Amino acid sequence: MAIVSIVVELKDQPGQLLRALEPISRYGGNILGILHQREKMTPLKIIPVEISIKIDENRVEDMINAIKENGVNVRSYNEIRLVATTSALLVGHIIHTDLSDTVRKIDKTGYAEVIDMHINMPQLNEPSTAMITISATGKEKLQDAMKLLNEVCRNKDILVIEPLNEEY
């Protein structure tokens, strides 16, 4: 199995994301994450959307072609070999301190991604908890990503408890 990152360009209209996602399902891809970059909308109302997928590497080309056949422009795609994974528990005002910023800082490294997250928000002004899972291209890069997560969370006054588990 490979982890593939695809950037598609979607019109700002209902149903566009479904046109990109349907072939992923048809070819057995498991969606790990979607980053909808509305702030990068072009003057022609085109929005770049990054989709991370776990899929049989022999089916990637067919899936990409099927996405294009659905009328979706595929800006880029690349295989990412994420071989090291760990999870951590975050405790604090996770949502109020811009969760997307925290995730984006990990994803922007180029060597690590947030691949899963589960959030519990008990009450509006109470601290939340989130279990975050990060994968990276190797054990060293995973350690670098966790250092970055700890730094970002320290600046946002969020407690990080790690590692909860590790897979290599």
C-alpha cells in the first residue's frame, strides 16, 4: 500500500468534491485527510484541495485517470512513503487556538502528516482533548515532527502527552 497526496482544483459549486472522491472509493482508496484551501481560491473561483489517500500502488494511475475523466483537474500527485507513526494526546483549548494551524504546521514539513485525529469537546469554555496521529518518512523525521508539535502546542498552552503508541 502507498500513501498518495493529490492536489485537485475544484470549482466553488456543490458536488465538485464528490466528483473527485468517487474514483478514490471505486479504486479502493482509503482517504486519510482532506485539506480544503478556501483561502487560496483563485479569481475564477477555483479552490485547491489536497487529498491524502492510502491505496494499492498499482491502482494509482487508474484512479488519477478516473478523477480526470470525472472532469476534475489534477494539479499534482505524488507517492509519500510514510513509514513511522505515533499518536499523542493533546489537552487544552485545541479548537480555540486554531486546530487547522496546528495540523498545517505538521503537514507543511514535507516529511510528516497528521493522518488521524479524534476530538472530545466537553463544554464550550472547558479544555478539549484530541488524539492526534502523525506519520513521517522515517523515525528521525517522526521525532522532528513531534518536536515541532510540542513547540506549537507549548506556544498555544496545550499539553502534549506522548507517545501513546508507535509503529515502525
